[in-house]
Amino acid sequence: MSLTYKHTKYAAYIGYITQAIINNLAPLLFVSFQREFLLSLDKISLLITMNFGVQIITDVASANFVDKIGYRSACVIAHIFAVAGLVGYGTLPFVISPFAGLLICSAVCSVGGGLTEVVISPVVEALPGDEKASAMSLLHSFYCWGQVLVVLLSTLFFVTFGVLRWRFLPFIWALIPLFNTFLFLKVPIRQLNENGKSTPVRKLFTVKVFWLFLILMLCAGASELAMSQWASLFAEEVLGVSKTLGDLLGPCAFAVLMGLSRTVYGLFGTKMNLRFFIFASGVLCVISYLTVVFAPLPIISLIGCALCGLSVGIMWPGTYSLAAQKYPQGGTAMFAILALAGDAGCSSGPILAGFVGDASGNLKTGLLAAALFPLIMVIGISLIRKNKAK
């Protein structure tokens, strides 16, 4: 069968599902790690730090080598690392020291996740067609649906086979990146720039508008993760609702509405103004944060949390697309540095909310402080609109 650019899109979608597996499967197994390997919370925290840190390092490194080895090789390597890391979760902790094995698996998976994040977006951006922003939004929606899929199907596995058989679950999820490895070997792939080279990283930092997009990406990541990371704890401990209800109406609803936002723009984005969509989303995000903090009833706060997912959906992929429109010669290096800024935001948002919440003794105050990020997003998008008018 002759494979076309349509199959390249499918491979990219599966790539983002793979990234969702990498980022969301291990947290579902943390309790099992604690019970079976007697791991303390500080060691679990170290696994999380390893995941984030290695992805950051991969973002930085890939800016220099992805163009040299080509998109196809980078995609294949990313998926091989994902397969190796997932298979490792079910084997390595039982062969060597459990904690050392888990650390190694986390690092290997993170290389795959970080490289996927950097290379998949320019692969889609380079495809033929004029509907770039819609394609980018639809691509990123598959991370959200992948996140929901991982939670639901993994829960079904635990109910059917029991939590004690958790070590077989990573083998099952590894089949997805394994299949996609062979798909990326065959699908047609174009380079983002005709000469296959990106603007040097040093030159990127001399472009004023690029700094603005860095700030927007940081705020996009922070706006998303500050709410999603603290939603479950906020619902259970601050609002006083049950964990099941809090997770369903908080983090799960957040992910579903975030995916819905990206899907809608992906399907109908050609009829919408991307800058205005991001601007309106930023305003809604600020309102969502304020609703969560000041709502008189817990159910209204949970609705605000879900609406936050709807509002942040377009921020990350939309900023990618705006950057590609404004500075098309940026190439792969630009996507890599933007991914780095987004990952930095994914860390700084929850950290700010947690630090301020801890200092004030109230997580609501921390989330109120995090509302600064979508507010900066609104101001930044306004500056881009004025710049275009001039």
C-alpha cells in the first residue's frame, strides 16, 4: 500500500498519544511502586523530577542535532526510547535495584517524550496545505485524548486483572509506540525548511518577536499545569469533596475540555482568527482561575477548573502556529526552544501556586497568584496584534 501525507498525520497523532502514555502512565503506578518496592514520597518525587529534567535536557540538545539526522530518524529514535522505557518498567525493577530501575526507565521514556515533543510539531507544520494552525491544534488534541485514554483503559485493566499485575500494563501500552516506529519508517516526511536547516539558536535570540513567543509559551505551560496539577488536591482538601468526584469533575473534566477545545479549532479553525481565539481563551482562563478561587460553592469551583481546561487548549499549539507564521525561517530549532519554554512553564506554574499557597496557608491564594500567567498571555497576544497592525 502506498502511504501518503494523510498517513504522516496519523503517525503524528499516534506520536502525541505516545507522549501522553509516557507522561501519565507512571503516575498511575506510583501507589504500586510505593507498596511493592517500599519507596518513600521523596523517591517518588525524584522520579517526577527525573521525567521533567530529562525532557528539558532533550529539548535543548535536540535543537542542535534534529536537523542533522533528519525528522524521520528523530521520530524513529523517539519511539524506540519510548518502547524501551515502557518495557523497562515491567522488567528492570525486578532485575536490578527497584528504585534504580525505575529511575532508568523514567529517564529513557523522557528522552522519547522530549524528542517527540520537539520533532512532531515541525513534521506536521511541514506538511502540504494552508491550514497549519488547525492541523497543529488537532495534533495537540491527541495528547489530551491520549491522557483520558490512558487513565480510563488503565483503570479498566486494574479492575479486570487486579492492581498486583501492574507490571504487564506497560507492555500493553508499549505496543502503540512500537507500531508507530514502523509507521514512521515508511510515511513521507518533508523538512520544515527547503534546505533542511534551521535558523541558528544564537540568531533566534536576536529576534525581538521570538522573545515574546518564549514568554507566551512559558505562560501557556504554566496556565495549563498550575491548575491541572493541583486540581485533585484542591478539590479533595480545600473544597472537601470526595476523591472520585473531585477527579472526575476536576482533572478528568479539565483534560476532556482541553481536548475538545483543540479538536474544535482543528476541525473549524479555518473560519476563526487564531490571535483572537488565543486572546479570548486567555481572558476565559483568567475568569476560570478567579472562579475557582472566589466561587461560594465547591461545585462552581469545579466548573471553573473544567472551564480552565477549555481555555488553555489552544494556547500551546496556537503559540506554535503563530510563531511559525511570524518567523517561518525559525525551523526546528525554534520549535525546540519554544518547547523548552513551555516545559519551563509547566514547572514554574505549579511551583508558584504551591509556594504561594504554602506561604499563605491557603492553596486558593496560590492559584490566585497563578492567574498572573494567563493575564500575561492576554497582554502578549495584544502586543502581537498591535505589531501586525503597524
